[in-house]
Amino acid sequence: KVKFHAPIHDPHKIICIGLNYKDHAAESGAQIPKEPILFSKYATALIGHNENIVLPPVSQEVDYEAELVIVVGKRGRNIPVAGAMDYVAGYTVGHDVSARDWQLKKDGKQWMVGKTFDTFAPAGPVLVTKDEVPDPHKLAIKLRLNGQTMQDSSTAQLIFGVPEIIAYLSQVFTLEPGDLIYTGTPPGVGFARKPPVFLKGGDVVEVEIEGLGVLRNAVVQG
């Protein structure tokens, strides 16, 4: 009878890192970035475990992306890498749902607009505190679509780790408690497959990260 909501229900910011796995950059045919690639989602995209991902009628190429999410625990600006872990409250499982036709085929490549449709930021099922995760850079991360494993990697493949991400972002804006940072996705995404695989109504997506649980969301056609 319990209904899950996102562990943080109204974050001031949802910040996302693009192309942050070495194996995913290779899959995408992209160069390894020298600095983090940033985009954002709005809080209206946030949903929790067992809530539905709603496919917008204006997109025909909605993709899946398993992600480790950092939950910020303390306000900070210009944070040094050496002290960045002090600003982490914990972690949760995230899913960066992406409308590829909006992200990649619009004038100027509209990364943010393709990523922030309502329901495009599932997170959960729970917030796991930092002390329960000895090393966030050694976690198995997987995504299953209708029971089939589509992504299977490790956070050891992260190009920019948790401290580097926090330090980099805090040069630009103040990080605040409850801010969510989606840290990027491993290979196996739908648009890179041949033929491509996109989400459709009736699908069920499960994202699993070692020690953090399984985030499950059904997909419905809007």
C-alpha cells in the first residue's frame, strides 16, 4: 500500500552530466570531453519509483539512460576537489529519459529541452546515505527493458568522478541541499543501437545500481 515518491521531491536544481562514461563516449563516436558537459532538467520532470514515464505525443524517439545520482547535502560554492565529498548527502538511482529527436535534431541541438519533458527524471526508490556507499566509483550499473539487459557497466568508467563534478559545478553556481546531480550513462542506449531501440507504451524499465536498489517505471503513451 506504500506509494513511492522521488527521495527529494522539490530540488532547487537538477543538474546533468553528458558523455561521462568512457565506454559510452566510445559508443557515441564522441571524443572524451576535457571538461564536464552540462545540461539541466526542471523539477516538473521528477517522478519516483513505480510512477509512469509518459511519452509525449510530439516525440517519436524517446530513449533510456541509467544514471547514478548524487544528492547534495550542504550549501557550497567554489568547493575544492579535496573537500568535495563533505558536500554529498548520499546517492540514489536515476533514469535520464531523453527525447533524442528533440535533443539532436532541433536547430542548435536542444539538449535541455529534449531531456526535461514531464516525467523524464525518475529517481529512487530511496536515498542511500554516503556512509552506506564506501566508493561510488565502484558500483555495478544496469538497465533492463522488459527484462532484457540493455546497459551493463560500472561507475568505474566515469570520466569525471563525484568530487570533480561537485568542484566543477560549484565554480559556476552555489550548490544547495537537495540538489540532484545526474552523473551520466554507460553504453547500450537505444539511439546507438542498430536498429535503434526507443521506448513505447507498455514497456517497463528497471535501473539497478549496486547497493542503491532498483528503480522501476512503466512507460505509457501520452
